[in-house]
Amino acid sequence: MTGIIVLIIYALIMVGATLLFTKHGKNGEDFNVGSRNMGTIISAMSVAATWIWAPALFTSAEKAYSNGFAGLFWFLVPNVLCLLVFIPFAKKIRREMPHGITLSGYMYQKYESKTVRNTYLFQLTMLTVLSTAVQLLAGGKILSLVTGLPMWIMTIILAVIAFSYASISGIRASVLTDGIQMVFLLIACAVFVPWALKLNGGLSAIQLTGSTGEYTSLFTGKGLEVFLGFGLPTAIGLFAGPFGDQCFWQRAFSIRQDKIGKSFSLGAVLFAIVPLSMGILGFIAAGIGFTPADAGQVNFELIKAIFPSWVIVPFMFMLISGLLSTVDSNLCAISSLTTDVSKMENTTIGKGAMVILLIVGILIANIPGLTVTHMFLFYCTFRATTMLPTIMTLLKVKLTGKGVTAGIITALVVGLPIFAYGTISGISIYKTVGSLTTVLSAGIVAFIVSKIPKREA
């Protein structure tokens, strides 16, 4: 019953705040980018909250518990750096297309090719679908344990909550609620970590070498295995993250132009606090010899084991905030993508796309046997397919529409299957080769095909 009450209170807070402090989107442009003048603090909190997805809450703790500091390092550092690397490109796209809304729209403007636009639309749309599914998967699992209700019901409830406020005013609702969600997250981190340390003897409870004590290095022994099997493909996928995610391009078009750099920099710092805090809980679990039933939920199980039962309430607020901040951003992203193929006089089509996204996300989240970590690795690599063509275009490398399309398709049909096989089979070398092939083939093929002379008629 407690879990249901928390969900109701959470929904009322988000819908109430949206109705009180935002205006309904007057048209498609207002719904998707607001007035393009969002300030530094609220934008930074929105960037951080949007980047705090299911893996930031659970994978960080799992890797810290299982693989020690090596596991957490290869998750945390690339997660932070990728937001900083994205800054000059976010500034550049805003200068070149000050009234833009989507990355696919920018690429269409550059190459005047519907094929390029549609290729980007496919990648960006699939990314929002997979990202939404993994948030619902993680949230549904935990909330099912807390409430006793079936997981599929919890995924539907989470989806309805996100839609209830995101559909009111679009990006304004997403950014405002992101700020509220980030406050919940930071408060929870500030409470859980010091308290867990105090209950378990202070800093001596932290074990940085994983639950087995074998992970003593980043690049040798077991640490090398972590680097090859998790670190390298994760780093590649994460660096590509913002470049292949419409959520971040949408914010680049919505933030006040002179505040983009500061917003993303501060957002990276705020983001880092959350996975670092969850990682410390993983270190504590390893240090005290705690054995979770599911290592993928070690932080949740630890909190249930060592804290009073009422602590589950703030943890649920943190959990729901972290997951739905990404879901509502995905809803706004899918709405913005509809502007590439429809008029922007109204928001009906965008809201319809939101509903379809949630339905598909719910269906995927309820596929038996799916895990958060496997889905995280897969869609990290999926969004890497457009990274180099996008960067090369922004850097004014001379490419053609045919070259860009060929590069992305090559990455999708060659690199991604290799990576998927490596992930499913657990073979590190295939995961690494698949990640590198996905990223590099897109850029290399795009460049080579662009240099092939056109045949004369």
C-alpha cells in the first residue's frame, strides 16, 4: 500500500507543479522548445536528471559491488565526460540553426536529403523507444517487489504518470519536473550514503576491490577483464550518448544560447553525484559481506536490509524521479521528432507519438529475461551509429547525403550485430570489436562513399 501512496503523491506533485508554473504549449514549436531562453540552473538540473537513467541508479551500484572501483570508474567517468565533450557541438548546432528543433532536421538542412533525415529519424526514434523501455523495466521490477503488484501493471502506472504531466506543456513540463526530481535525488543521496557508513563502522566498511576482492587494478588482471568486457564498450557508447539522443539536442535548442556551456557543465557535475553515491552503496555492500538476491539491485536490497522500513519511501521517490526524468524527456523528444514530418500549428500529433512510444516501451519492458545492463549496453551502442557522421558534419567535413546514409546503415548492419552477439554470449572481444566497428564504420564509410565521384548521365 505504501508504494501506491508514494506513486499517487509523486504524480500529484508533478502534475500540480506543471499546472501552476508552466503554460500550455500554444503550438508545436512552443511545446517542443519553449521560448528558447531557459536559464542555467534549471537547465543544468534538467540535463543531469535526464542523464540519470536506470543504469545510473542500478548499474553503478552493481558494478561497484561486483567489480570494485574498476567497474564504477568505467561507468562514472565516461558518463560525466560525454556531457562535457558534447558542449561545443551543442553550441555549434544552435549557432548554425538558431530556430531548429531536432538533430534530424539539422541534417536534412545540411544535405537536403529525405533519406538522411529518415535515417536519423529511425535512429533517434529507436533510441527513445529502447531508453523508455529500460526505464520502465527497471522501475517496474523494483516497484513490483515493493507493492506486490505484477510488473506489467507497474510499467503501465509509471508510463501514465510521465504522460500526465509531459503532455501538458511539453519541454517546459519536462524541465520543471526534472528540477524537482533532481532535488529528490540529491536529498536521497545526501541521506543514504552517510547513514549507511555510520551504521557500518564508517569508511572502513568500504571495499574498493569488489565483493570477491579480486579487482585491484584498472588495466591488469581482473581489472583488464572489466575494461575489455565492460569499460571500453561502455565508454564508446557513452561518449556517443548525447550525440545520438534527441533529448540533448532538444535542450541545446531550448536553453538560452549563451547559457548552453554552463548548463551542460553544471549538469555533468550534478549528475556525477548520483551514480557515485549509488556506487558507494555498492562498495559498502561488498565491504560488509552483504549478499544480494540480485546483484543488479544491490543498492535497493542493502537499503531494505540495514535501514528502518520507512526509508523505502524516500528511496522510492529517488527511484521514480531518476526513471521518470528520462521517460518524460523521451516523451518530449519523440514529440519534437514529429515536427520533421508534420506541421507545427498544433500538438496533437506530438502527443499521439508520446502515447505510441509508451505502449511500445511497455511491451518491450515486459519481454521475459531482459536485463537492465544488457539493454543499457545495447542501446548505448545503437546510438553510436550516428556519432561520427554528426560530428563530421558539424566540423564541416565534406560529406554527401549518400555517404552519411551508407555509413549509418553499415554501422547498423555490421557493427551492431557483432556487439549484440558478444553481449548475449558474454564474449568480451566481440563486444569490444562490435562497439568499435559500430562507431568507426559509420564515419569511415561515410567519408569514403562521399569521395566517390558522381557518374555523369
